Amino acid sequence: MCPLELPKVTKSYWRKERSNKTYPPLTENLTTDVCIIGAGIAGVTAAYVLANEGVTVHVIEGSKIVSGTTGFTTAKITAQHGVIYDELIQTFGKNEASQYFDANQKAREQIKKWIDSLSIDCDFEERHAVLYAQTPEGVEKLHTEKAAYDQLGILGELSTSKDELPFSVSETLTIPDQAQFHPVKYINGLVKEAQKLGVTFYEDTRAKSLREDDDEVFIETMEGHIIKAKQALVTSHFPFNDKEGFYFSRLSPQRSYAVCVRVPSEQMTGMYINVEKPSRSIRTAKGDKGESYVIVGGEGHKTGQHDDDSHDESTVQRYETLTQFAKQHFQVESIDTHWSAQDYETLDRLPYIGEMSSSSSHVFLATGFSKWGMTNGTTAGLLLADLAQNKFNPCKDLYSPTRSKIKKEDAKHFVKMNANVAKELVTGKFDRPTDSVDDLKNDEGRIVMVDNHKTGAYKDKNGQLHLVKPTCTHLGCDVHWNDGERTWDCPCHGSRFSYKGEVLEGPAVKPLERK
């Protein structure tokens, strides 16, 4: 393969060379103080904090530790989350917007403190976080956001300097002293320390159901084992027991893409993201042997769907678009890896962290990090650890999933989002494909007709057919083929399945029916 072509198989740069230590699946019933469901940054953070307080903790992970979004992020540790602070002031008020900034700054500081005190080698580098604009409309957004910074006392600087970026920009807005790191090395280090404190981890252990009974929580796994706990923390990215709070109707699943290219050298001191569309996120990374890389991200869209402006663009084409951007602006020596991630956006842009529902006093969740999971996920872990111990935390009300204030714009977003779901559900049922399995080439998948039934078909590299019923096991939407990851993606609520039908991403917990 030419080094300037995309690799055939997607793989996260963070998971390219460092394989995690493996942990056994749960094979028996158990009793614990706290059961954490999901071993990403939120779950592992909460586990470490709780264990430090002497709490008995067991963590179950449906796949492998850091196999979810934490292992597929761009790994920026920053409180600059796009142009969000003016919006937060308008939605919640100055106090709440300031509280959000402070919580994410505290998360950044806590990550740095643990890295130093626990000697975690995770390529931590301090960097400025930079928003950049290339159009008059973008410049206006930057000025509006800078006014919000000024109201909140956020140290941010507007500039017309174009020295570091290899292309023309009109203006930038910078927050200094932010950071970037290697998320898998960091989480592996935190897992190791949590184990020293008595935390037990189980992989390949997927939760099936959860119920509260008086002062206890009972979690059943897909294999039928029961975990009895005093408290349960659902940090599985999307809450597997989402019907408790109808989270599937309040979360919008979004996919975004990244390519990692090797360059001769790169001295950028910032982490960059633009304010226009299409989005472009840029950061550097250093390999274990000192290699220089640039990671370019963007091309986001709702899972299983496409933006109005690119309705015919496949997943592979999105990677190609990012690759061309990298080649245009950097001296690319090779394209080493490319990958995608799934994130969830809430109705009002703030994560849901807290009690699962108003009737749940022992079940807590964290979700909706809106592509900024390194600080939001750490904030979630810290907050959940406090809630599980009935400790005061000033962020409790801000992030509460049961927060009652639904603004006019949130209501519009709710209606629009769920109208889109209804459209996808109906459209999928009336679509009748004309292709058959004979039309498939090797390493190609799509919806075809088999014996007069719609069937999800993938023909692998060896010509073997893999057939599934293309109906999502969550609420019955028809799934769509993802040619970049070779997966079946649900356009309604974001469930994802392997070409064999195995669950890769919730809210679905049951696999697609094999045919």
C-alpha cells in the first residue's frame, strides 16, 4: 500500500501499538458497595476516587477497557469547547456558565495532578487551546464568544497572528495553559492504580438490565450473573437502561472522524479547532520513537445519517476529505491511522450527570459529553464519586439529568430531533432495495433482498456472506451500512453493530438477528 493512501482498516492512533492488559469476564454473582458499568474515562475516574475513600468497587465493561469513545478521542484536555460560553449564558445564566468553565478547568488540573503524583507516562503536553475563523461570519462568532469570556472572567486573547497554522486564518481566540495527552496510556495508568486500591475490573461483561429494590441495586449481565450493589454508576457512554429516563429521546448521537499523518517535524504550540463548518480539529502527537504526527479531525454528522450538504458522502469519502486537507496543508510522509468516534449531545449542550431519574436514589449516570469527554468525563467521574457517597458537590444541580428548566430552544431541539427519528423509522420501513447478494463485491455491504425479505448483507474479503436482519433491536429502526468501519449503524438512536450483528454501541443491548 502506498504510504500516502488510507490504510484498509480503521484503527485509533491511541490503540495502535499499546495493547491493554486483559481482564476476565464476570463468571459468578457478586455483592459490592458500588458497581460501575462502563470503563471509559468517567467510570475509571470514579472507580479510582471511590477506592481512595475506602469504598469497595467492581467495574464491568461490555467490551475492553478504553475500547469506547475514550480510546477514539482527539484527547484535548481543555475547557474551551468550541463557541459555547455565549450560548450557555443565554441558556442558563452567567453563574451556571462560569460554573461549567470552572468544573472543566478543575478537571484539567486534576488530570495533571494525578499524572504527576502517580507518575503516569502518557505524553502529557501543555498547549494553548485556539479557536480560529476564516470568514467574516466566523470572526463575528469569535468576537461574541470573547465578550462572553469577558463576562465570565475567562482569560482569552483575540489575535490576527497566523504564524503557526499552515493556512490563512482571519482571527483566533486563545485560552492559554490547556493540554493534550495519550488517553489510553493515561487510563491504563489510572486502572493500575485503582487495582492497587482494590478495584476489580471485568471485561466482556455487558449489562442487560438493572432494577432498584429498597436500598439495593441489582444488575443482571447478558450471561445471567447478578451483581448486588448499594449504588450503581452507569458510565457506559449511552445508558443501557435508557428507558428509565427516556434518554434515547434526549440525546443526539454524533459521529466524527480523524486521520493521523506522519510529518517530518511539527512545532505547533496550540490545539486548534475552527468555528465554521465543516469542522476541522488539529493537534500534534509524538510517537514512542520521537516521530511527529498531526491529527486532523472533523466531518461530523448524526450517526447513520448524513448532513444535508453531503447526503451522498460515504464514511470512506469523509476520511478522504480529511486526508486531502492534511496533504494540502502539511508535509505528509505517510497516513498511519484513521478512525471515528461516537459522541452524544444533550438538548441544552450540558452533560447529564447525576440521578438516573427522579425516582432513582441509588442509580447514577453520566452521558452527553458533546465531543469534549476528557474534561467532561473527568468532571463526571468526580461528581459521581461524590453522589455515590452522598457528599456535597457544587455541580450537582448544574448537571442533574432531571433538571426541570427546559428552555424554548431546547423544546424546539427536542421536537426536531425526534421528528428526525420518526422520519428515519418510517422511511426505513418503506424502502425496498433492488439489489441482491449477487451484486455485492468482496468487502462490500448493503441492504439487499433475500427471499423477498430485506436483509443486511456483507461479503467479506474472502467472499463469505454475513447476513443479518437489518432491524435495530432497540426500537426497531432500520440500520444503515457504514463502509468505513464495516458496521451497521442505527440512524435513530445511534446503536451500532458489527457486520456479524454484535452490539458495539448502545442503547441496544441485544445483537441483530443472524440470518
